Amino acid sequence: MTVREQVRLSVYRRFAYDGRPPTVADLVDELDSTSDSVVACLQQLADERHLVLRAGGDGLPQIVMAHPFSAVPLGFSVMGPRTLWWGGCAWDSFAVPHLVPDTPSVLVATQCPACQRPHAFQVAKDAPPPGEQVAHFLVPAARMWDDVVHACANQRIFCSPACVDDWLASEQLPCGYVMDLETLWRLASHWYDGRLQPGYTRREPADAREYLESVGLSGPFWGH
């Protein structure tokens, strides 16, 4: 297994089981590697869109996101039986129980961006949570990686389509894509399959036509 793949697996598994990413020093110790090698692998993984990085105060990269996990709050918390995560977005928050072993369900908590009403969902592997709420995605699939943190921060859950309209008007933003909770759950349920295993190949939302159509998503927003 290459050092790059060892780094990728370590990052994802640390997030999955600890709720936080490893530091460069953690990876150096775990993999018996060098700082230069680990930093080079992290940058390669970021270039390949597996990770989102930022510069730390020590000049070394820090891991901000490794979808579906986030090291920074973006509107969601996800509580499992033993671990608490920041959810990267509505999509990623609903994906966690499908990806993390021994986590049959999670409690996803968030707040409507329009009216600040709190919402909590018991998200399980076997069926979507009930609810009349909707998810709104602002950034089209083809542009999500232009600024992926911004795109994720704007994949939110609202009380209703009316709250989406109110928020868009107040922010002077165009409508993106609105889906119900069942569609959101289907989208999240198998998107990250295999991400904690060696040899994972990531999907690009703009290219994953067959998968997206299978969960009920198509049209220009999704690049199809």
C-alpha cells in the first residue's frame, strides 16, 4: 500500500472513530514516516479532492474536511453511540450512519437558516427519518469544488419551501435545488460506500449521473 493511501485511510478512520482528524505529527507517528512525506501526501489528496486543507499556525497543513466529516462547524452536529462529529452539510450528516461501522443510527441536529427553528432527526441505515422539512442546495454540482467549504455550508435543512424562499430573498440569492428528506437520505445512503476501505475511488457529483438518477436527482443543477 502506498504512503498516500495509508495517509488517506488514517485520516478517514480517525475522523470516523474519533470525530476529529489527525495532525501531521499524528500521521508521522502512526505511519513511521517523515513530515515532508506526510505533507506531500496530504497535498496530493487535497489536489485529488479527497481532503480540504488549510494552513496551520505552525505552517503545516490542517485537515478541514474529509467528506462526510468536518473539523469545523458548518451547521450540523451528528451524535452517534460513542462519537460526536461536526456534519459537513445536510448531505454529509445523513451519510454518517451509512459509512461508519457499528453506528446503526445517529442524531442529526441543525437549525433552519431562515427562522432559526431547531430540528433533530434520528437518521438510520434502513429508512429515512420522517418530517416535512426540506433540504436546499445552493451551489450546482459542477461548481461545488470551486469553494467546497462554501458549497457545503449552503447545503442546509429548512422547515419548509416557504422558509427556503424567505431565506433566499433575505440573502438575495437564486434558488438552487430543493429536495425532501427521503431524497436527501437516498442521496447520502451509498454515496460514500467504500471510503473507509483501501482502493476507494471518489465520485464527482457532476459526473455521477447513474447514481444520482437512481436516487431521483437529475437536470441542469446536477449537470445532466
